[in-house]
Amino acid sequence: MIRHALILAAGRGERMQPLTGHTPKPLLQAGGKRLIEWHLERLAAIGVSDVVINVSHLAEQFPAALGDGSRWNLRISYSLEGPQPLETGGGMLHALERLGDDAFIVANGDIWTDFEVAKLALGSADVAHLVMVDNPAHVPQGDFHLDPQGRIAAQGSPRLTYAGLGVYRPGILAHWQEDLAVAGVNWEGDTPARFALVHVLRAAIRRGEVSGHHHRGIWTDVGTPQRLDELDRLLREQAEPGCLPGRADPG
């Protein structure tokens, strides 16, 4: 059983302005709950006990809104990044000591999906397992190829989009400095280091250490006020008496 999770919540949410001028994007509401609360409920339901939330933009609002996690039977700790977010890779590296030695779930704080988080699992030789979705209109090119055996490849067709949800081992960051050097990313001078997770993911993919799952159910990257409104309408419609729930992942 996976007991630890990291929710990435440090971004500024520039495309979500003016809403994120006063509220961090993961604390915006859809369907009567904050986006991050949907994650917390689902993580608690599958037995996760400890959740780390990385914070930067309007960081003080997170503990004020979520507390210590006890209302979800969770232990929440906050990985404070300072005024400049460390991006996804730097944020994970900065939080790593709080996540223990075993595999942990990672979720972007600004996504919503009906994917069953309990399905997340890692192969014994893998450092990451990614949930992949059909390419949305705003990411038509996709991110990676998922082959019929469930392996992630940097090249190949068709391409799918990484859903911002997966399970990782700490070993994903074992070679982060070398991986960034190969990618031509200059991180030196940044303390703590600031870099995107995709650079180490691509290196792990080249080593054959990443698997994936194609989720065909509901997923949205809540990146704009319009997409937030669309999600809010969807969730409120589902909550109406007699309404059928959203299409679940067929597996």
C-alpha cells in the first residue's frame, strides 16, 4: 500500500488570472470543494496517511484552509519553497526528505479526474508509472508514446498527454544533476535547485524505467477560468439527484 503522496501546488497560475491574484489555483473551488480537497479525499480513501503539499504563491493560505489534514484522517505537511516556485522537479527534490524511502503518489494540484487512484502501481524495476490521457485541445501534440505493453517512450505514435498524476520512487531523482546536464539545463546557482520534472522523466524513459496507463475517463487540466467553470458545471450536474456519474476508467 502506498502511504505517502505529494501534491504540487506551488505555481502562480498565471493563466487563471484574475482569480489567482488572491487565491492559489489549487484552492479554487469546483463542485462545491476546493480542487485540492478532491485529491485529499481520494488519497485518504485508498489508505494514504501522509501528504506533502509544496507551496509558494500565497503559501500562507494553504495551512489556513487545510490545517494539519486531520479532517481527512491525513497528516499534511507543507514544503515551503519561498517566493519563487521551484518548478515540478525542483519541488519534488525539495520535498523528497518528507516522502520517505518508498514509492509515493504525485498529483498536480490543479487537475481533476475520475481515475481510480488505487490502480496506481509500479513495476519492480521502474521509477515512475504515469497516467496518460488523450490530448486535450490545448496540448494537441501530446507528451509521450505509450506502447501496447504499457511502456512509456519519448518517440512514437500515437502520443498521449501526461495527466499530472503518477506514482514515483525516490530513485527518479537519483541522477538529477546528470540528467539536467544531458538536457542542457543550467541549474547551478539555484538554491534550492529549480527545474522541470520532465527532464529527469525523459532520462528515466531512455533507461526504460517508466511505465504508463491510458485513462479514457474524465480528466481536465484546470488551467483557465473557462475550464474551471466547465468543471464546476460538470460536477454540479453529477451531484444532482438521479444524475448518472461521470464515465469511469474502463481499465
